[in-house]
Amino acid sequence: MLKAEPITKPFGEAREVVRIMGVDVRNKVPRKKIPILWLKNTARKILEILKQDRSELSLALVGNREMQELNSRYRKKNEPTDVLSFPSGERLPIGTQILGDVVISVEQAEKQATKRKQSLQEEMTSLLVHGILHLLGYDHERSKKEAKIMRGMEKKIRRALCRKQVLRV
């Protein structure tokens, strides 16, 4: 959550520092070694690129069984998927927005990474970008035009992550 704490400068004057871009990560697949800190930092960079530096989100890493249950319950598709997003629409009094939850299936990410001949981190980054864009209202399933816009945003963010040396292509 957003916290402000006073910082005292050398000569006693105080200023307020606001912690921004809260990202909570829960790994519900403990048998998998997932770079949680790296994911958290990557999510923060994505939020920064999208000018959402006063936003917060939650990221859950799950297995295929839990992802299939979620996909069945919320999308009426009885199969696992790679990423789901659940926007909250909540705003805190001081302008911070709680974007919502992104859920990633680690098993699906591993399969897709292997198929695409890329690292798990690259695939998880793509899924994280995709999920965050959904939280912000982008939806590739609405129309071909929206799909093109969302793909363009995904490419733009990936390029920016490469420039920030978070991602290599």
C-alpha cells in the first residue's frame, strides 16, 4: 500500500516521500523456483512505462488446476489459460489507483516459453504486460481494431523494457 514517511534532511527540514507502485506477488506454486523480486521489479517498470506510477496491483502465480477453475468460473471456458486479469476500479483518497489482480499460470508460461524458444522470464514478462494492459481497459477480444491497438502497446512496452535492460530480445 502507499505509505508516506517523513525524511529529515541534514539541516533538520523534513519532506514527505511517497512510496509508489505497490506490487504484491503471491507464488501459489512453491515447487517452482520463480524469481519473485525480478517479477515485482518488472511489474513496477511496466507501470512506470505506462505512466501508472501511482498505481498498485497484485500478481498471483498459480498452477494449471487453479487457472482452469478461474477460467471456468469467470470466462466459462473449462481449460487453463496463460493469464487472467481482474480489474478493481478502486481509487484511494490521495489519487492512487488499485488496478486489480493479474493471475499467471506458471505451467502455461513454461509450455509457451518452450514452444516459442524463449526463457521463462521473457514469457512471464509478456504475460505480465498483457495482464496489466487488460487491467487498464485494453481488450483484444472486443474487435480486430482493439486487438491491433493492444498488440501495438505490448510491442511498445517490450521495446521500452529492452531499453531499461529489463528484457533482452
